[in-house]
Amino acid sequence: MKLDYLQALKRVDEARGVWILHGQEPLLEQNLLDALRKSWAKHEVERQRYDLNSVSDWKNVFNALNSLSLFSQNLALEVHGNIKPDANGLKQLKHYIQHNEHNLLVIIMPKQDSSSLKSSFFQTVEANGVVIALTANYPQDRQRILSIEADQLGVQLNQDAWIWLEQHHEHNLLAAKNSLMRVADTFPDQKQISIEHLQECLQDQSRYSTFDLSDALIAGNLALSIKIFQYLVESGEPNSLILWTISKEMRLLMQLYEQPQNALQLGIWKTKISLYQQALRRLNPHSFLTWPQLLLRVDAAIKGLSKESPEHIIQQCIAELCGKTLFINA
């Protein structure tokens, strides 16, 4: 079956069999995994983690599922990666689904395209398990999710403040939650937060923000982009937020190259369309082919799945967006 994020949150205690989590919202992924882990700890379920670097790594996953645990009657396996099992692995997956009663296999994957979602792997899990898209495509969905975060922090926003917060963060849920946390710390006794409170708290919080990084990247200003990036790192901005900013700009440029007449539909502000058009004229479209792999390398480095430095590869992404080469053999 298919569930959305909020539906899945309500079912963590009854999770069994196979769950697939896929999407590009780090806040939703982290929240759902946190809820699952708390449930496992409460019910004394043993947790194991596996990372997929090749198809053969699925053998380790199925071996673990078929082994009796020494510590618990129930087992929860977290599997991270973007590699589907081969035909033999799919056969083992079906066998596990048919004969499993107590264990849970949770597979965490990045956002999948439509052809991937139609694969036999996804179809098998959708028919016999749970597939959760970690997305929030509509304003009402994003506000529902952030309202829960605000309630947990004891913060109430009026409707105008909600609209301002979403526009300020350009739909980045993780950044919006971080802002709600700052607001809660700054105005602990304020019953309702207005736009003025948000502006006072957020617009003066630092010299540079991820929005300044976006502007510098689209302008092709490498020196300023690197300077802002270094400032963000030193001020404690999470690498995942910086990656989100860079991947958003790369995605918009690639989409605009393919659909030059659809800038507004792609979500580019009217006042910034000419800047994106200038960026496309500056960049070599052939470089776009390397961008998805570069972003995957950053994501793997941030999650500790590779030995590469996240900051090193992020700077390479910044250089690519500015149409420059920063490192040789990066």
C-alpha cells in the first residue's frame, strides 16, 4: 500500500514486513526514522543498519533477516542506498514477505522517478508492504507538517506568518523547522508569532544565509559563493541544508534548459528569471550530465557512506554551478 508521511507516522508501532521510504525531504526522513527507532527501543526490537554500495550487499541483508537474533525476538533492519535487488534478491524478498511475522525491513532511498516506481521491486513492495513518498508538494501539506513541529515547540503562528515563513524558505521544510526553533528560543512567552517577529528573529540572525548562497551561485560569483559557504559551515549550518540549496539550483537550471518557456511553472520567481537565463548562457549544458552523480557523492559523504569530505565535494558543486573548475580529479 501507499502511505504519505503523516499516515506513516501514525503506524510506526504496527510496522512489520517491508517499508520503503523514498524522497528528498531530509526533515521527513529524519522524523520518520526517529519515530521508528523510538518505537523499536520501546518494544525492545533489535536494530541493525546496512548500506548498499552494490547489488551483492543485498545478500548481507537477507542473511540477517534469516538469522535468529541473540538479543531480541524481533528484528528491524535499516537499509540505506539506491540499489534495487537483482532477480534472485527479489525472489528472496518475496519469500521474506510471505513468511515473516515479526521483523521489519525499512529501505531508505532518495527520490525515485516514475519508471523506478513501476519496477518489479517497487510493485512487489507496494502490493505486499508499504511504500512511503517523503514529499510535501502542496502548501497545505507543508503547513500541516510544520504545524506539528510548531506545536511540539510550543509556537503558534498567524496565517500571514505561515505564508511568510514558507516563502522565506522556498519550501525547504528542514530550514523552516530550524527557524521555528529559533523563534521559540527568541520569543518564549509570545502567544502568537507574527510576520514582524519572524523578520526580527530571522533576518538579522547572520551575515549570510543559504538564500545569499543561491543568489551568488546563480550570478556565477565563485569567490563570493565560497566565502558564503565557508561562513555557513563556521556558523553551524548543516551540510544537508547547503546540499538542498545547491541541488535546488542545479535542478532548476537543468529543467529550465529543457523547458525554457516554463520558468514560472518551474517555481522561479518572476524577478529572477533573467538571472537564471544568464546563468544558462554562461554554463556548458554538457556539464549538467555530471551534476546528478556529484550530488549523490555529496549525499553519501554527508551520511558517512564514503571516505570523501562533504565540504570538498560541496565546493566542487559550487564551482560547477559557477561554471568553473575548482579541483582537478574531484
